[in-house]
Amino acid sequence: MIDETDRHIVNALQDEFPLASRPFAIKARELGIDEDDLISRVARLRASGVVTRFGPFLNAENFGGGFCLCAMAVPQDKWATAVDIVNAQPEVAHNYRREHRLNMWFVLAVEDRDEIANVARRIEATTGLAVLLFPKEREYFLDMRVSA
Amino acid sequence: MSGRERSLDALDRAILEATQAGLPIVPEPYKAIAERVGVSEVEVLARLQAMLDRSVVRRIGFAPNHYKLGLTCNGMTVWDVDDEKVDALGEMVGALDFVTHCYRRPRHLPDWPYNLFAMAHGRTRAEVLEKRTRIVELLGAACRSSDILFSTEILKKTGMRLARRAREEASCSD
């Protein structure tokens, strides 16, 4: 369980983590808690999986890379194998199961955007299932921060 | 793609590689990274600031697990919107306070007629469906059909990993 202080921390640390020698001390002051307390809470939030990542988030498009949303229709009897194969690809940044005929949705993140098609073909060849590509044609809004 | 292609040099890559598993959760995390990479803390801070300035790094902070925050319902709402109107309407859908991302993507006819994707989060399915009705109202007659795909499981969530090249360079600098 996370308490009220943890929720404040999650809200305060979703972006703009300070670039300074003692960043936790700066944030702790803003939150009105001790640096030690903040550090132990952040460690606990990471360990318990409330925070899945903590650090710099890359914008691959700004160094020649790219992202692509992909979907597959995986039959039940091939599900476990398909999960293993897709998750084993280092290019798969995240993968969700969704309720639809297209039941597996994952995002490829590559350093060279020409690699997207190759990775998709590799997954198709290994799983024997079609991979549909849903590249972003236009971004209207992106802000993954949520209120904890 | 607009603008000049930017690239990462060996030190940028080494710093990013050293932070991929996460910033060290210690009082001086950048100093710890600097020691790992073999440069000064000042250099690490300057490099990260420069990568933020040119948007190679989007942000530095947490990625929360929505499920563990009680936001257990994540509905990918998808819409078949008139091509003439999708950009203007997409901007409006993206501006709704509960939408965390909103994109135009290609259709895959005949099975997948949807070109507008908007992600909505909530504590219950009812809450997400209620939010979805606001998009229905906004799109009006420009929307021919729609669907919502609830997620039932996070299968993987690691974020982007730099590929082999990064690991080789990082190991050279060890």
C-alpha cells in the first residue's frame, strides 16, 4: 500500500527531476520531508513496482530512431509462446494484452527507424502470426503523467 | 520528419546506457553515473541538460504503474473519423483532461477502420466508458464507428533500450 506522502512523491517526480548534485534533497525540500525519507520511499516505490522506471526517457525520433505501435491476433493456444517471443525482443518497449480479436498490442522502440519493419518481420517469422503496424501519422497530444 | 537529424556521441550513449536500468537511488545519483562512465559529475549534468534541450531526452523522472496507483482500467479508444476532419478533431480530443495520448494512425481495412487513437485511464470500466462518451459527443457525425480496447494485463514495460552499439561502447569505456 502507498500512503498520502507516496502519492505526493509520485506526482512530484514524474518529470523535472533536478539536474543537480543533490536532486533528492531539492525535491525533499519541496515536499517538506527529509532527503533520507524521500530516498527510502523512492527505493520502496521502485522495488514494489509502483514506479516501473526512474530516469531519463528517450525521444528516439530526435536521434534517428522511432517508435511503432503494433498489434497481433494471437490464438489462445499460441498465447504463451507469442508472449515469450515478443517480450524477448529488446526492441519491444512495452506490451499489453487487450480485449479484442487483436489481443496483443506492443510498441517497438528502435534507434534506426528503418529497423521497425525488420523487427516486425522477425516476430512474424518466429510466431507465424501477422504483425499489423500502426505507426504514428500525427501526434495530437502526449503527456503520460497521471495524478496518483 | 522535420528538422535536422540529431545523433548521440559515444559519451551521450554511455551516460544513457548507464541510466537505462534507472538512476541510482542515492543522494548523489549523477555522481554515481559519472563514476560508472569515467567522467566528472559536472560533465554528466551538462550532457543530460544538453540532451533535454535538444529533446533527445523527453524528461527525467518516474514512469508510474497505473495499475498499482488504482488506475486499473486503461481503455484504448479508437475511432473512424472523416479524413477531412480528423486533424482538427484529434487536437480537441487530445486536449481532454483524461486523455494521456492521442494519435492519428493508419487504418487496416477491412478489419480495422479506425484512424484516431486516444488512451483513457480510470479506476473502473464505468469511469472510462463515461469519459468515452465525452469523445463521442465531441466527434459527433464525423465519426462513423468506434471501439474501445481495455487492457487486461501488462505483459512488458521496460521502456526503450539502446541497442548493441550502445552496449559495446559502454563496455569499451568500462
